[in-house]
Amino acid sequence: MAANDLDDAYANAAHIRGGDGFPAIWMRESAAFRERMGARAECDIAYGAHPRERLDLFRPAGEAQGLVVFVHGGFWRSFDKGAWSHFAEGALKAGWAVAMPSYVLAPENRIPAITAQVRAAIEEAAGLVAGPIRLTGHSAGGHLVARMLCPDAAPVEAVARRLVRVVPISGLFDLRPLMRTSLNDDLQLTEAEAEAESPILCAGPLPVPVTAWVGGAERPAFVDQTRAFAETWPKATMGVDMLSHHFDVIDGLRDPASPLMRALLA
């Protein structure tokens, strides 16, 4: 496949009606959600020295049943935690605390370092909320939460023992094709990095149940990656929301009774 064809294979906004308008909607609804949360929104908790090494923590009305960590996407090179706060709503209503980290983006950062930052953020959040931990993330965030189950990227043992379920949403699990796209102008993936950072190539992942979630109306590349990952990992299954595309597949995170939330909180 030619490079420009591969670029199109992973292009989302161009194939979604009104796709360019979603980020503004997310930012607006996210800011309104934080305002409504008031004191139950603890924002900009540092987990490192860089200004982007910060996380927001949202607490439920009562005692938390445990911790959900949501890692945002954007092809590792865009967005931050401030666009996604409202997607904590479903887990909060179900009684779970939710942490949402930012990380340093490409091209300033490389994917192995982003993986390490997400691990550090999870460890920081785990020290703030007791109980089991469930991980979810969208797009590049789906890649990052899957990486947390690879032995070379897993959190410290005390935190890893608390992991009970991981739900990557529209994730990227084989990074090798991205080396032949224009994304690599920013990602700067080498062959060794692409192989090491591809969860589908991970040997002996932690024995934590995984549901790889994807929208049925997404670009075929995302569906194919999800299917291949679910078929490769020993404790992974695949969940498909047939009517969803790449930008609305995460809407289920706002409803504690949605199929997506049932997969995450199973």
C-alpha cells in the first residue's frame, strides 16, 4: 500500500460527517463537566516534572469502589486531559473514581517515553485511590493502556496486582504500519521502537482480562487492528459497537449502563 493510501487508512475526521467539529464539542462539554464537579474534581495533580505530566482526578459522591484510568488519544501528538473530563461520567455514576492524565506529546516526546509517563501517572493515581484498578483509553490511549499489561511497561508490582480489567477503545496495537505514514514525521518511530511498542507483539502479557472495543463504522484499519489484537492475546476478547465511528465510540463512557461501560466494569 502506498504511503498516501496508508495515511488515508488511518484518517478519521475526513471520513466522519462533521469530524472537524468534535474537538470543540469535547472541550466545551469537558469544561462544563469540571465546573459541575466542583470540589470532587482535583485538577493538575503532578506525577512528574514536565508541565504536561499532570492528571485530573474525579471522585464519586460516596466512597470509591476503585479507580478507572482513562488515557486520551490523538495519535500521541495532540490533545490533553482537558478535552475528556465528561467521559468520566459513567464510571463516577457507578461509584468509581476516575483519573485522566496528560502526557508530553510528539514530536517533543517519543512513544517509549509516553508509555513510561502513562505508567507513572497510573502509579500516582493508584496512591490516591484504594481498591481495584481498571484501565481504558481511546485510539493512541488504547495502545497505551494495552502496553501497561506488557511486562516491560507494566506498573510496579503493588499496582499491577490491582489491575482487574483493561478496555482499549479503537486502539492501535501494531505500530509498524505507521512508519510508512506521514504521522511518522512527528512520531519518529524506528523499526526497533515500532516493534517494542506494539502490544500485538508482546510476549507473556499480564493475565488481566481485556476487551478490545471498536466502532463498526470506523476505518477498516482500526477494526482490523482490534480484531488481530483480540485474536492474539490469550485473555482478550473483542467488542463491537456496530453504529459507532471513531469519534462517537467513546460516548458510552458517559452512561454506566452502556455496553461499553458494562465491558469496563464487568
